Amino acid sequence: MAVSSVILQGDYVGTHNRQQMAATRGCICVVDLHFNSFSDPSASGGGVIHQISNSSSKPFADAMWAELAASGLPPHGSPVQSTEQVTRGAYIDSYIMPTILLEPLFVSNGGQASWLHDADNFRHLAEAVSAAIVGHFLGLGPVGLSPGHVLKSAPDPGAPCVLGDSEAVHTMALAKLVQQQLSV
């Protein structure tokens, strides 16, 4: 069964355009796509941040992490945390529907960036994200995909990837591939 989705645009802090767009479009959940970066190039692993304000968000985050772990991605510390624990993601509490912030790996880590640049791995990542969405929200309504730093009111490439591109390139490509997979 195909799942409809919308790629959210605008700012996700300040004016909260993406939160408003998700509500207007009737999204039943939102996945906010980001990639981590850190000054220490050995930092690795990923995680999922869930809303403290929405009790349906944590089971969704758990399902998402299970899919990511099954695809071979390692955790960065405790892989599922709340916005109370990871305050940099507190803006997702402004969404009225279950929302998670996905940070599957570090683009500042050469090995993880190389993994992400491999087409098969990238497809497997998109399949994991799609599987978690379908497994949790199949047929209930449209899904919001927020491509991180892309499509904001001011250009924002996000974190630089050690392989020469940027987080924004990867999040937009991931949002489009997940959207394509959900539509099948």
C-alpha cells in the first residue's frame, strides 16, 4: 500500500513554517532528517530523538532505531533519547503530530561518510526509514519529511561532509528517496 508524503519547507525554528505546513497538510507524523558532525573525526554512530510532548513519538523512535540498527548502523551512545535529554532537538516538540529527529551517522567521520556515499548503503538507509514509517503509520494519512537544513528561508548547507559535499545534499536526497519508496 502506498503512503503519501510531503517534503516540508521553510524554517523549523523561529517561524515554525514546517510545523505549520505539516499541520495544514494533515501529516500524521514527521521525520526530521539530519546527519551529525563533530570536531573529533572519530565520532560515529547514530540516534533518534523523540518528542517529550507526544507519547506516540517514543514508540516511533524505537521502531526507527530498530530499522536503522538492522541496516548495520551503530548507535552513538544511547540511540533513542527525548528532547529533554537532547535539547538541540527541542524544536520537534512544536509539531502537533508524532515527530522524530533522525541523525543516523556522522558526516564528519570518514568511514561513515564513505558508507553514506555508497549507493547501496544509501538505498538501504532510505529503505530502513521507509520501513519504520510504514510499519508504524501505514495508511493513516500523509507523512511529513523534513530535509534538515534544506529548503529554509535562508540558504543553509548544514554540516560539511568530509568527502566534499554537505549535510544538506544528503538530507534532500534521502527525503526524495524515502518519498519515492513510500509512494510504491
